[in-house]
Amino acid sequence: MDTPQHPLKNWPLILILLLLFFCATLAAVWHVSRLQSKLIESTAIKDARLLSDALAEFRTLYTSEVVKTAKQHGLDITHDYATKKNAIPLPATLSMLLGEKLGEHTSGSKTTLYSPYPFPWRQKTGGLRDQYQEEAWQSLAQNPDQPFYRFTEDNDHKRLRYAIADVMRPACVECHNTHPDTPKNDWKAGDLRGILEVDLSLDQVIAQTQTDLKGTIAIFGSIALLGVIGIGSVIGKLRRTSVELQYRVQERTTELAEKAQELERSNHELSQFAYVTSHDLKAPLRAIANLSQWIEEDLEECLTSETRKQMVLLRGRVHRMEALIEGILEYSRVGRVSVDVTEVDIGALLLETVETLAPPKTFRVDIDPGMPVLNAARVRLSQVFANLIGNAIKYRERDDGHIQVSVNDAGDFYRFSIIDDGPGIPKAFHDKVFQIFQTLQARDTIESTGVGLTLVKKIVEEQGGSIELESSEGQGATFHFSWPKQPVINHDA
């Protein structure tokens, strides 16, 4: 058989997956870019905070330790210390100088200390000189503990302006209020006397980040390329596998169709064989029975009692053989010949079965109330009950015996129990009774084919149920079997 060549029918889905893959890659690159931008901003804010905190701490330390000691030694604390002898810079002046020196090593960053109340020597460079400084003053005046910052961009240069409050310290109040050049002489501790601003350039960081981002994009691009190659490889393999599977399915379907035809032909031949065998075997047996009856009638005056007994025994063997043939045929039909599924009233079915078996009048068969009504193969279920109840009647030790039929709900199954008070079955023979042609008593004692319980077991198991025996010698016997609430359909029948 030639291998069929059929293109895959899911190319649109594959193209959609590829498109989604590329979109996901672009989204990932965009997301990484955003994360890097946020990382730049958060790092810049952190650096500005560290620098401003360092300058503020330095100014505090310089004021408390250096300025105080210098005054005790008669040194002058002034902004023009460079032109005076025995003078050192003001804390604010030295802080700005330190900020400038630090800015030389941090790629264009600078620090500024400003206030609406500049000293005379800072009139030209002091004061609030732009909108940001005015907004910073208003914000820090209301929330001196919260920094005020803004990212700005001018001529493609991005910067961070970060401002913190410079609050009047108690130790500085007197100095500021009494200084001869002070622009304000009513300072109080806690007043906002100025703003320390750190102005950071982000150009170098952005350039480095963009370089890293290009590397990231290159990595994602490589991954995307490898993904496309991988998807193409998988698609090719899937296509080959699909064609191969189609071929195997067609081959297997053809094989199964041939097997089904062969099985159907075999079943038909088996049915024909069983019918012909049954007819060809039963016809001679009936002839033998009839012939023995005629011989006995024709030679009635000449037959001895022993001869009559042998004639009766002969006909008994013939009837046993007929029953055995019928039992074998019934056993062969289970699972092979379909039977109709109908609604079965178990209570009514049991009454019909007991009536057909015709036990002695003194023999009691009790059926528990509440027997279910279910869809089932009535013929098969009737065979099960007839064999189990019939055996209890056949092997009774007395005519006033008793049989109890009960049922329990077992989920997807009903569990039926047939309990008798007969002679019981020794535990050593519990498995043997379900084997074909096996009997516990001689066939001359009680007529039996040895097929009944084997047939029951096959019927029950064919329906997905099970059968169990509880018994001991002299203690009666209980047969439990389960039957599905929903019928099992045999598609091979």
C-alpha cells in the first residue's frame, strides 16, 4: 500500500502560533526595556538620596564638631575664608565645595543649596531661580520629611533633580538671627531655611543601559530564531508523523475490517455447525429413546424386571445426553449471540422462574420485597436465576426445604443472593462447581450435565459482574452474584 501524502490541515494554527511567538518576543523586549528604564530611575533616586544625605550629615558634623571648636580658638567662620586669615568656611559653603568635588567624579552631577532668603554675597546666584525650585520650596515647606524630585529632559539629555529640606537646627538659630548680613532675623528651630538639591545626569547610565538592552535584544532575537527553527523542525516532524499515522490507521482499519468479516463468517459457521450438530446428535438420541420404548412395549411379556430397569436406565442416559448437548449449545451462545435488552421486573421474573421449576408444594421459596426493575437481557438473567434456584431445589435433602432470594444496592450493580438450607458444599469444591462437566454427586444419583453453574458464571462475567459462593458442608449454600444496573452491550455478538 502506498504511503498517503496529505498536507497538514492545521497550517493556519501553526502560523498563528508563530505570530504569537514573535509578539511574545517583542512584548518581552518591550517589558525588559521598561524594567530597565524603571531601574535607571530608581537607581538614580537612590544615588541622589545617598549623596544628599551624605552632604547633610557632613554639614551637621562640620557644624557641631569643627565650627564649634574653631570658634573656641578664635577662628572666623565666613564665606570669604580664602581671603582672610584665621578663617574657615561656613558649613553651607564647605558643603557646596564638597558637592562640586564629588560632581567632578560622577559624570556631571552637581549640588546646589538655595533659599528665598539668600545672604548678600549670594544675591546673584541664590534665591529660587526656576519653576522647579519654587515648586520644591512649596512642597518641602509642607512636607519637609519627603524629598521632592523630578526627571527632566533637555536636548535629549535626561537628568534627575532631587531636593531635600534644609531645616533650621536649634544650634543655628542664634547665629542666623544675629548675623549682621542675615536676610531674616526671626528664624525658629524647625523652619525651612533652604533646599539642598542634587542634579544628576543620567546620560552615561542610559548609554550603558542601551548597550545592555541591545545585547538583550540580540539574545531574544537569537532565541526567536532558534524558536522558529525549532518550530519548523517540529512541524516537519509532525507532518511526517501525521502521514505515517494516517498510513498506519488506514492499514489497521483495513486489517480490522478483514478481521471483523472473518469473525462474522466464523460466527455464522459456528452457529451453523452448532445447529447441524445439535440436530444430527439429537435425532439419533430421540430414535434410540423411541426404539427402546417400542422394544419394551413389544416384548413386555418376555422382559424381566432387570431388563426393564436397564431400559429405563438407557432412556435416562439418552435424556442426559440431550440435556448435555443443549447445555453446551447454550454455553457457546453466551457472548456470541445477541439477545434483546428489555425492561425487566425482577420480582415478576423470579415468580415466573419458580413457577416453571415447579418445586414440591412443601418447599418454600421466599422473594424479598423491593426487587428492582432494570433494563437487562431477560433471557440471560432468567437463565442465571433458573440455574441457581433449580440447583437448590434439585439437590435438596428434604421436601420442606427453604430458599431466600434477596438483593442489595452496590453502586453501579445490584447484588443478588440465593440462600438455601440444603446439604451445603464443602469449601474444597467451591472452585470445582464452576468448572464445566463437574458434578459433586454421581450422575446416576441425580441427573446433572455439569454445565449449569459454568453457564451462570460465564453469563454474569460477560455482563461485567461476578459470582461468589459461601457454603460449608451441612450448612446450606449462598450464591451471590452482581448484575449491572445499565446493560452491557456486546458489540461482537
